[in-house]
Amino acid sequence: MANIDIKHDDALIIVDVQNDFCRGGALAVLDGDSVLAPINALAPHFPVVVQTQDWHTPDHVSFASSHRRNAFEVITLPYGPQVLWPDHCVVGTGGADFHPALHVPNVQMIVRKGFHPSVDSYSAFVEADHATRTGLAGYLRERGVGRVFVAGLATDFCVAWTALDGRRAGFEVVVVEDACRSIDLDGSLARAWQDLDAAGVGRCQSDELLPGL
Ligand code: VGL
Ligand code: ZN
């Protein structure tokens, strides 16, 4: 374990800590609520904090119900393979709300993603069509950010895609491993770490950022 100093040009991106991904939610991630404590502890130490919010229309293309298919099947869409999910994080529903125990008073920017009915977006930077940008890279650049730490749900989908696109956008990126939990569908977690390692995304533990806690 090595201590990591949080610098003036570091940002924390908190991915999708929403009711539907936590205990009792429509797409509950195993042990998802465990990310709350490390994220609540980390956030106050970062000069720039961004949250993401999965935010889908009721008929969203990523929903199994929209295709009369079973959840977790994979279909091919114009932009590539798409896992079909249970309906989750529908605009304006309680499932789309942030978990009530997430306490991040210094969050400055909330990025909603997956809003276009025919395109999913695991990444907080670029939608699944690999073309439509959310504006987050520009926001971080204007704020003078050089390095981003990523935490939240789920490691192997929205955290990984956000980390990879952050790297592609030219940021140094580190995933805070114990502040994430995964869905792990058919080996997706191992594949995600392979991709993250290959892209030069780092990983750390929250106590390396919070020595003494
Ligand atoms: C996510 C599946 C569908 C995530 C979002 O936050 O990782 N996963 N929508
Ligand atoms: Zn989603």
C-alpha cells in the first residue's frame, strides 16, 4: 500500500450510486451498498467531484422489456452488442434517485446518461454509439483536471467504460477498487480489468487516499 496525495487537479467521478443498483433495486449489484462508506469518506477531499446518473426513458433500447426478450440476453444493435437489462433508472422514478445514504455535499456536476431512447451509455464521456459526447471531458478540461479517480457501480460496466473513455480523452485515470462493486455477467469483470490494465488505467484502494482512516 502506498499513500497517494490528492492534488489540486484531481477529480472524483462517482458512478451511478442510485437506488436501482443498490439493495432492493431493479438491477441490484451484489453488495452495492458497500460503496457508500468509502465514497462518502473520499469525496470531501477532492477539489472537483462529479456524479453520474443513469437516466433512461421508459421504452429504452437497453431494456429487455422493449424487445420482449429476457433480461441479460445480448442483442446486436446498430452500434454493436447490447446486454438487455431489467427496466432500471427510469426518468423521474425513485429507482433513478441517488441512494439516500450517499452524502456528497461538494458534488459540482451531475452527468445524466442513457437518456436517448435508442442509445445506451455506460460511459459518462461518450454514449454507446461511440460518437455522441456528454461534454464531461470538456468540463473536466475547463476545470483544469489532470487525473480522475473513478468509483461506484458497476465496476465492469459503467465504471470501466467511464474509466476507459476518460483515458482516451487524455486524463490519467485510477479506479478506486474497494469503492466499486461489479455485476460480473459471464466473465465481464475479468474482461473489464484486462481492458483497464491494457489501457493504462491504474487502480488503488480508498485507504491509500485516506491514510489514517
Ligand atoms: C449500468 C447496466 C445498465 C451500470 C447501467 O451503472 O453499470 N449497468 N445500466
Ligand atoms: Zn442503464
